[in-house]
Amino acid sequence: MSTTPSVYTAYQGNTFLFGGNAPYVEEMYENYLAHPGSVPDSWRDYFDALQHVPASDGSNAKDVPHLPVVNAFAERAKAGGTKVVVASVDAEMGRKRTAVQQLIAAYRNVGQRWADLDPLKRTERAAIPDLEPSFYGFTDADQETVFDTSNTFFGKNSMSLRELLNALRETYCGTLGAEYMYTSEQAEKRWWQQKLESIRSKPSFSADKKKAILERLTAAEGLERYLHTKYVGQKRFSLEGGESFIAAIEELIQSAGAQGVQEVVIGMAHRGRLNVLVNTMRKLPADLFAEFDHTAPEDLPAGDVKYHQGFSSDVSTPGGPVHLSLAFNPSHLEIVNPVVEGSVRARMDRRADPLGKQVLPVLVHGDAAFGGQGVNQETLALAQTRGYSTGGTVHIIINNQIGFTTSDPRDMRSSVFCTDIVKMVEAPVLHVNGDDPETVVLAAQLALEYRMTFRKDVVLDIVCFRKLGHNEQDTPALTQPLMYKKIAAHPGTRKLFADKLATQGLGATLGDDMVKAYRAALDAGKNTSECTKKLPRTLARVNCLPTSWPPRDWAPLWATTWSKPTALRWMRAKTPLSRC
Ligand SMILES: Cc1ncc(C[n+]2csc(CCOP(=O)(O)OP(=O)(O)O)c2C)c(N)n1
């Protein structure tokens, strides 16, 4: 084949096509020419591209499979016709090599459906035929056969079928189930394969990091339990069962700060909001308690106002202080999301930061609301547009597997995952078992790294459970007796993780000591870690204007009047705002 210099240059790095791999690639090319669908997607894309390279005689002639031609000569030779010598083609071995590539592709494509994601283990997982070697005709006799694995990132160019299967199952079917193969960007697919396969989707954190994760879980659980006993029956939309979320968002903010992000704008609904206020944004517990006690300087009206207020603070990160803004939100689930995106875009424009290197939107969703509210599809549709892009949003789903009182997957939605709407923009999704907090934190790191590298949306789906009712006035054991029987028997994510660290020798009393320390801090109305700067309460303030920014001329708007009373006056009338 003759190639133009640019094509030659493009293929120059493909050394994997040569040497010992050449016969294998040739066989796969034969298969492709006969049945394009029989080879893995990545190879099909590659061979498709070859079809546009002109033939060596400059004509438009297309390649045809050689194997039938070779076989025809062999048949003629056997029949005593023309005497020819043919190369021995081990067709069965060739078929197996192709099958191994199909097996690898199957794990990358649908491994997440067999992943160990549900802490409650509520349903039997349906078998997935294409993840089984027998589907491709492999038997036990093939387990020790060594195949080429240079197309993977397991660190070996060849592995036995047994070794390869273990690696694939660890990477794609453990407590992290990744979905990324639907992206049309080859570079992104390879990026995910490299990230996941090179570590087999397993975190390897230091003892201090593990302790820090346990501390966040302790804070998350500790606040909920404290409020539960102190303000009996008052609504707080408990996060219990989903404590890993607090570890994940902390990781996101700390890593974002380390990578140069200066502002994080968060949109979220009721679930876990008080926890984010105190444990993530470092609102003083004493201020929160004052709201429950109705002794706050700004007495809040009845209803769910605590769950609608915004907040701002600056928290310390390895890269310096990061400004956090939690957007005010109404009861209408998910509707705050485009507002957050608009706020982020405005901050990017003001900072002259067109790629969103300094400002990060984080949207926190419920599993039922995420796919159910069309505003998410509309917001996703704007995600990569020139006028509205925010350089990629990190979405976190607190997937407690229930929406109010609907918990049976057959009644909840028609798609496999609650995140499936993001496939409209090919956003990758990391589903992760909330009972494995270290992997949740690893997934948060990967999600952020993807967002900072490719400037696109990414989803972290934390599969967890809801320990209590929808709110504290709901008795879920009546409406979901089976689910809540399992939940009642669950010791709690914090306890499981504390026990795990104890068995690793990190301290038999570590967990209990942290519980006591957190409780003592709450008794004193304090946080266990302070923010660097407390900003005026309830003011979702936009600060840090660069001095170069020209002052806006507001004079033409001075005469503007409103015919209706303002929201503030309406709030002061103590009208309950919602039932949420
Ligand atoms: C647009 C809208 N529809 C319905 C409701 C009523 N509502 C409040 S919470 C809720 C269930 C939400 O479930 P999920 O998204 O899974 O979040 P969770 O409460 O389980 O964290 C519903 C239907 C609402 N507040 N807003």
C-alpha cells in the first residue's frame, strides 16, 4: 500500500502491528474483511480507517480476505490438482485469539452490569452470557493458554486466559463499574482503560488517607445521629446510609483545589444538605442548631427553609483556599441545576477562564429525580455548547435506590441505570458501591481528573441506601418491608469501614475514638475542621473580582421597581415554602 506522508506519520507509532503480533493482526484483518462485526470496536475503527488508504497501484481497489483464496488452493492441491505448498494456518488458534479480544471488549462494554454495586444485595444479578468464556467456545482446557494482551493496560503483553479473566473481573466487575465505551472519542476510551486497568480499579491509599476517609464518614453519620436524638421528629432528610457521599465531595473539593480550581459551585436538593453545610462547607454546628431551636438571628419561617438556603465559605485545600457556593434552591427537584451552570459560566467569564480551569460546577442528584426531571436532559444538551459550556460538570448521584416510596426497580424507570440519560452526551459514569468508601474516593479522583483533562461532564453514581424514611415523619418499614428488613440488619458504612481499618492494624479503638471526638465537637457547637474564612451567612456571595474587570454600569437599572412584594418580605410572612 502506498501512503501519503501524513498517513505514514499517523501510523508510525503503531509498533504493535509488527513483529510477533503481525500474524495475529493479519488474522483479525481477515476476520474483519469477512465480517466487520466480528472484531472488537477499537480494531474495527482502525481497519475502517485503512479502507480510505489508496491501494499500492493508486487504484480504488478494496482489500479482500486472503484466507478463502489460500484455502481454495489447498483444496485443489488435496484433490490432486495443481501442486502448491501453502502456509499452515492454525484457523482454530486464530479464532481463539479473536475471541479473546471480544472477551476483553465485552468486559469493557458491559462489565459494570455484573459489578458488585449494591450494599443491600437486594436482587440476584442476571447472568451476562458475553462475560463468560464459554460464550466464545473456551473450555477449562483453554485456561492456561497464553494470549496476546498488548491491547490492555494490565502491564503484560501476554497472559493466560485465567490471568486475563481475573484481571478483567477485578477491573470491571468489582465495587466500581465503569461505563465509558460509548464515547466516540478513541482517546477517551484509551484514557479510561489506562486509568482503570493499570490499577484494576483498586485504590491503594496510605494509612493517613484511610483515616481521613473514616473521619469524614464519622462526621457524616455523627451529625445525622446527633440531630436525630436532639431534634426528635424534626425533618432533616437524613443522609444515613449514604455517608460515602461526604467523603467523595471532600475529595473532589480538595483535589480540585490542588489542581488550581478556585471556586466550586454546588447545586443539590434536600438529601444530605445539612451534612454538606456543616461537614463540607464548615457552617458552624451552633448556627445550624440555632435554626432548629428558632434562636437564630434571622428566624426562619416554618417549613423546609433550612433545606433551601444557600451558603458560602472558603475552605483550605492543598492548592490554597477554594471558595464554595451552595446555590439556594426551591423544592422543585433538579431545577436549580441550570442556575448553577449559569452562575459558573458567569464566574468563568468574569475570570477570563474560558475552559473552566478555575471554576467547577458540582451537581448532586437523587437517583429517582435524575432521570425523571427533564431539566437534566435540557441542561446536558447545553453542556458542550459555545454559549453555555462550563468546562464539564461533575455530577454525583446519592443513589439510595429509592424515590420517596418507590423502590422496586421494575417501577422506578425503564433504563438499566438511573444515570442512563447522560449517554445523550456520551458522559462517562462511574457506578460505585457506597459500602466501599475507599473506592468511592478513588472514583471521585478519577471523575475530577477526567473533567479537568477533557472538560466534559462526568458522573459519580454512589449506590447506597436510605437508613430512615424519606424524611423523619415517614415510616418506610410499612411501605418497603423487604428493603427495610435488609437495611435494619446493615451495621452502617462507617462501622464497616472502621472494622476494616482495625483489621488492617490501624487501631482497634480508632472508630470509637473518632465518634467521641466528633460528638464532643458538636456538643461545643464546633466543627472538627474549620473553614479558612467564614463569609456572611446565607449569602451566596460572588467574590474575588479581578481588579482588571471593568465595573458594570448599573445606573440605567436604578429606577427599576417591582410591582409584587419581594421574596424576602414573603419569607418574613412565615409562609411555609414547601413540603419538599
Ligand atoms: C419536581 C418535583 N417533583 C416531585 C417532588 C416531590 N418529591 C420530593 S423528594 C421526591 C423523591 C426524590 O427521590 P430521589 O431523587 O431518589 O431522592 P432521595 O429523596 O431519595 O434522596 C419527590 C418525588 C419535588 N419536590 N419536585
